[in-house]
Amino acid sequence: MTLSFDPDKLPLPVGHFIGDRLVAAEGVIDMHRPSDAKAYGGCPVADENLVDRAVQSAKQTLKVSNWGGVRPRERTVALQRWADLIESEAETLAKLEALSSTRPVGQLVSGDIAVTAEQIRFFAEFADKEGSDLVPTDDSNLGMIMAEPYGVVGAITPWNFPVSMAGWKLGPALAAGNAVVLKPSEMTPFSTIYLAELAIRAGLPAGLINIVLGDGQVTGNAITGHPEIAKISFTGSTAAGSAIMANIARTGVKPMTLELGGKSPQLVFADADLDKAALVISQGILSNAGQACVAGSRLIVEESIAAPLAEAIVARMKMVKAAPTWDETSQYSPIISKRQLDRIHSIVESAVSAGGECLLGGAPMDAPGYFYQPTLIAVRDAFSPAVSEEIFGPVLTLQTFADEEEALTLADHPTYGLAAGLFTRDLSRAIRVTRRLQAGTIWVNRFSRSRDHILPTGGYKQSGIGKDLGREAYLANRKSKSVLISL
């Protein structure tokens, strides 16, 4: 299978997807391909009326199909058919995603898309295995906790991993018996639209998944503020999550799951396997060119090994080569937009001006598109902008520590607590430090998610509310009522 393709010849599903079809719409947000900066179309913006049309489609489908009330195994089987179809259509999905996003086409088929199919199967199995509970009462009563779907769930996904983030939202919501109105990023909508088309082909009721396109200001606000959307699930920046909370508060009260920003530390102690640490740390910041909430952007290393570890990391960072996302040999991602590229460079320049030493990189690449050089900056000031701000680019800062207590002090970020990495051969230290790190996910001697979908993900502090993945994500898409029957 040859995955490389001509981006100018790829047919695109253009429009909103409501019910069982594309709704034609003219583009109003200019779209540029990150790999070559070429303008190639416009993204339409769904207003309140169109979002309401999608919500009514979802409500009607729930009523007619009884999706939330059918035998639970029927939901499981339908979702499994959808997962099978996603796998069989992986090449088409990969090309649609690679065209407009930062994800290289060669990493998508066996990576993001295969993982998305796995996640949908994982959540599908909860449908007939998680339900209501009988609870202990005295003999004159029967006590129950009954679980039910919310109804219509609103979801908003980011541009950095379009297919897999859609799977995070759609899998648990549908398995729990809900319908979904989902807004993908206006920069990367096409693979998500195709996912919805595949759901219809797999036999899911038409209208169970509705995709509306647009920006956060108009379409996002219409979703989060809609009175008939019962629950919100969002992945994106902390600032956007705060705005969503404010909009919900203005229009009422509803539950929400927010997976937000991060500034994840990677702590390396002198007893660590330095070759492995250098490989993992490099991957932790270079994957998707650092455009991930969990990117390991803060290297905090014991003083005695700082120099050799930095040298090994620099050697690995130098290996990357820029290539368009539609080239199957590409292993390094562009930055999503010119605006984000300029923001990354501005933060790097500020960090250097504030006394940081740039050990590698520090500038945009001399290549078509929005590529930024892998960058390593040694800093002494914990308040350096490169340390304090979520950069969302391939920029790694280096700080050193003398002892464990100082390492933990440096690792603790005042705002974020999404993920953290720890490298040591000392099991006692690993457990001791893990207990004290303020983050929702801790990786020891690694820095990446596995395909163990049972592990939930979510942050401490302003890195989020609630969990995606795991049993927790399924339960977050169900509401409960207490029932007490007198006998």
C-alpha cells in the first residue's frame, strides 16, 4: 500500500454532516495546509440555527431508534461494526487527516486510526457490562441506583489528533446510549466527517452522530450554550476550557469533561538508563512537533548527568527531517498555522533574551510550510516564558537539580498538572516521587500513552475536570437516580 498522495487531487467531504448526509455550506474561514502553507478552501461556520438543527436531529434519532433503551448488546455489536469499517477505510481516513493536519500519513494507519478503532471497541464492551446497582437497605425496602444516558452530548475536539480525539468523545457517549453533536477544529474537519459517514454505513442510526463545523466563538458557544445538550466534553486549551465554563454558566448548569493544557515535566535521576531516557525524552517532545497537551516540554535533570544527557538528546533531535504530511516517509510534523509558528518563535526569543542558552534550534526551518526546528534551551529562571507557558511546539527546556526535593519543586507548575515523566532505576524513589508529583498521569521510564485504554487520562489543577478514556469516561456519559421501593 502506497500512502503518499497528491494533496491537490484528494476529494474532500465539504459541509456539515447532519442526519445521514452532508449539508452544503460555503466556506468562510480560510484554510491553509501546514505542510506547504497553501490555501485550499474554506470552513463553513454553523450558527445557532444550524446547531439547533443538529440537536433536533439527534433528539429525533434517539426517540425513533430507542438507541439508549435497546438491548445493550445491540449497541455493542453496532459499534464494533463501525470499528471494523474504520480499520478497513484507514487509508482514506489517513489521507483526509494528513492533508489538513500536522499528522504524517505514514503514522496514521497503524497509529491514530488503528488506536481509534480499538478505543471504540473498548467502549462498546461497556454497554452490556455496566448498569444499575442494587444497594443494601433494610428488609422492608429495595434500594437501587439506576443509570441512564444523558440524551444529547455536545463534543468539541482539537486539531492536533482529529480522528483519535473524535474517538475519545464518540466511543463512550454512544456506548452509554447517547447521541452526539460534535464540532471538530475548523482547521482539521475532514477525517471527522468521514468517521460519521462510516458510522451510517456500519448501521448506526442516522442522526446519532452530527458534525457541525465552525469556530469556537460562534459554533462552539452555540453547542455549549444549547439548552437541550445535556453534557459537554471538550479537549483543548485551558483558556478555551475556562471560556466554555463561563458560557455554560451564563446559560444554565450542565456536567462537563474538560481535558485541557499541560506543561509536563520529565525528571531524570543520575541512576537512570541515559540512552533510553534520551530516546524517550526526544520522542516526548518531537512527537507531533510538540503539539500535544501531554508533550514532555520540561526536562529536569540531576546536575551530574545534565551534560551527557543533553548531548544525547541534541544528537537525536538533529536527526529529524521536514517533509509534507502527505509523504509517507515523513516522521516530523509541521506546526498547524503561521500564527502558531510565530507564537512559538516569540516565546523562544523571549526565553533567550531572559538569559536562556539555546543549545539547539531556535528558529523556523528553511522549508515550505510551517516547520520549526527542534529546540533545546537551558534555563536557570523558573519564571522563563519557555518554562511557564504552554508552547505547543518542539521546544524543550533544560533545568538541573541537586536533590530529590529540588526536583519536585521544579516539577510543580502553578497552573498545569496533566502529565509527568520520571526516569530512575530505584523503585522506592519511583513510588515516592510518583506519589508527590501533581499530575493526572505519571509515566515511569517512558513518556507516552500505551494502548491500554482502561487507563483514564485527565489533569490536576487547571489541566482539566473529569477523565477521558477508561471506565471513568463511560460512566461520565451516564447519569444516575436513586430509587427506594417500600416492600
